[in-house]
Amino acid sequence: MDVLIPSGGAVDAFVYHRGFSHSVFLLALLSPFAAWFITKIHPQTRKHLKQWLFLCFVVLETSVLLDFFTVYGTQIFWPFNTTPQAWPIFFIIDPFFTLPILSGVLTALLIKKNRLLGHRLNTIGLGLSVAYFIWAFGAGEFVKDRATEKLARRNISYHRLICSPAPFTTFLWRIVGLDNNEYFETYFSVFDGDAPLFIHHHPRNLELIRGLKDIRRSSNCARLPGGITLFRQRAIIL
């Protein structure tokens, strides 16, 4: 919803995406209105207002929490804390999580003659997605522990470490470490075992921020999840 609101630039659009519209507090307040609106469209279900309220609350809140479990995070505590929060265990799009739920819902909608079968298949789809969520959470903790151990063996220093899954998988993870004016990057698979990490170091070029005229937008970069920012200088040839 917040993508429809002009933000004033690419940096602000990236920072403020998943902003106030993804607050767990705001969505909790909107749930009763959503339930009331549904009963207005379907007045024959007015007696089920409490069930609609519970459903709206669960759907709205879980959708925000799923964004919280991606590397971009979301401002779930707005307006009390406007810094995006993230616990990355999913890539921004993960079909292994989405497709079972989507298949179950579509099956329940299409099989109208046998509602019991449709509900069972929907439950199976939801169960598969929940099982995948548990797997992703465990895989993320496993990768972080093993990566921390391997980095300690090589005496690689850092003051912040982010582990996030590679695109469309939870078997391969990207690891980024921050160390003052430098950051390093590596990948680790749950199947790597004792294989060494191949680490690539890169400069952050923090001194370039002093040349930025728009201080507000440059400072907004620090509000991204994890606070990892870097700057590159590009030459413009006329």
C-alpha cells in the first residue's frame, strides 16, 4: 500500500517501503473495520463477525510477520520505532513457502462439491508451509552458528553479521560481515560441512558520504535493516 504514496526519491522509496502500512499496531486497529466491511458485502455472514475479525487479524498480522522474516524487513513497531526490523530466513520470494498455501486455498475454492476434501487439502498445504518455515528457521540458525565458528577459526573480525538465504532456496545462504570501513561476503551451504569459506573483502567507502549534499537521504540509508551501507563513486564522462 505504501508504494502508492510518493516518497520523493529512490532512496526514500527504498527506506520507507513497508513502513506505517506494515505496523502490527496499525493493522490490529484496522482488523475490526475489515471484518465489518466484509459483513457489509456479505450480510448473511453477519452472525460470524467474531470469526471474520479473528481471520482478518491473523491474515493481516501474519503477512507483516512474513515480511519481517526477509532481509529487507519491515517497520513492524511503527510509530514507536521506525527502524525496519528483520530476521531473514526467507528470500523475498520463496515458492516453496508460497505454493503449498496457494495450492491449498485454490483447491478449497474449486472443489465446492466436496468441501471436506477441499478443507483437508487446504490444511495439508498450510501444514507443508509451516513445516518449511520451521526448516528455514532451523537452517538459518545452523548456518549462522557454523559461519561464526569458521570465521573465529580464521580470526576474521566483524561487529555485525547478517545471514540471509540465497534466491529461491534455504540450502544456500549469503553471509555479510561489517567491520568499520570494510565488509566481507561469502556463501555457505547446509551441505558444506567443514569446507572452508571463500571470503571476499570489499571497501565501504564511508568517506564519500561527506560529499553528499542531501544529508537527510544519506542518513536514511543507516536506517535500513542491519545498518549495512556502502558507497561507490562513479565518474561521469561528457
